[in-house]
Amino acid sequence: FSVTELSKSITYKERFVGLHFFYHAAKNRLVEIIPGELTALETLETVSQFVSLVGKDPIICKDVYGFAVNRFFVPWLNEAVRLLQEGQGSISDIDTICKKLFGIGMGPFALMNATGIQVAYHSQVTLEAFGVLYKVAPALKEQAFAGKPWETNVDPVPDADSAKESLIRDRMLGIVFFIASSIIEEGVCSSTH
């Protein structure tokens, strides 16, 4: 949602700002703060202080599709689905390699099951405005419309050989570095916030 667009229905646009909490909001410390075109500096500073006081880590982002985090995170999910549909690895391979590579507790397929496959699909559709790399993987669209979770327990022991693991690692790191550099280059957020 565009904060600037939403502010059009508000009388005091300078007092309107977006806050984007992340799943699971009680545990996840990150909160994006998104000023609209007319948001006053005082409003931005007050909201930043509020977010810090409630124990969260604020980052200030431009009012663009995906803000910073979804612009970064959702293509990562989409790339995992592309790898699966290309036959480059199983769900278990990709989740296991990503958990190890990024030092996280859940791989991309388990995360989509937890946060909502439809949410990942809808978010990726909005990001298509940024170009071909952001095109929704057909298997993600299919899974979203099927309304079923990914079958993450089908192959509990990954069968990744070193070539497969290397390819998955390279692709997942490639998407992360490309998107992160794009976000910084476009000024969506700074590298220090």
C-alpha cells in the first residue's frame, strides 16, 4: 500500500505515516517506518521514538512497492520457488541449504507456510513493476491459488550433492546481493538503518 495514496483520505497529511511490523510481531524486532510525501519531520521523529520505546528496531524507508524488507525478502522466496520448479533441488534441499547459508531457523518454503503463500504471491505481483527479474514464479502462483501449504516434510533428509548445493547457494546469494544493492542504490533505505 502506498502511504502517500492512503494519506489522501486524511485531513492532516503531515501527521500520517506508515508502520510495517513483521511476522511474528511479538518476536520480530524490525519495524519499517514509511513517511508519505507530506509527512512532517516531527511526525517521523515521534514515530521513530515510539518504535524504539516499544523495543523495536526502526528503519526508515521510501514509499515504494515492497518498501525495503519485502522488496528484499519476497524475491528471495520467489527465487527458491524458481529453483524448485526448475528441478534444481527439492523443498528440503533448498530449505536446508538456506537455513545453513543464512543462519536462520526456517527455510523459504517453511517461512511461506508460516507467513502465508498468498501473501508472498501478492507481494511478488506488486514487485513485478521493477522488471523481469521480479516476475512471479509460475509455481508460486499455482501454490497460492491452490490454497495449500508447501509439503515441507516430504524429504526430511536433503539429497544435495556439492554441485547442487553450490548452485542453490549461488542463486540465493545472487538474488540477495542484487536486491540489496538495488535498494541502497535507489535510496529506498540507507545501509545504516
